[in-house]
Amino acid sequence: MSVRTWKQLEPVLDYYSKNSNFHEIDGTQEIDQITKEIDAFINV
């Protein structure tokens, strides 16, 4: 991600990260691991 893109996203991320439903997931992981993390977060 470029610095310019990060600077544009930073206010949005700051806003949503204060929400109790916000959960950060590393999108560079294998899809199966991402799915497991999402499932665990939403209690599937």
C-alpha cells in the first residue's frame, strides 16, 4: 500500500477501529486461515 493510499485510509480506519465490532484480520494469510478468523469473530 502506498503512503498516499494509507494517508487517505487512516481517518477511516481510526473511526471504525473505535467500534466494538471492529476486528482486524491479516489479509495476507491463506484464505482458509482468514475464513477461520472471520468465523471465530462472528461465532459461526
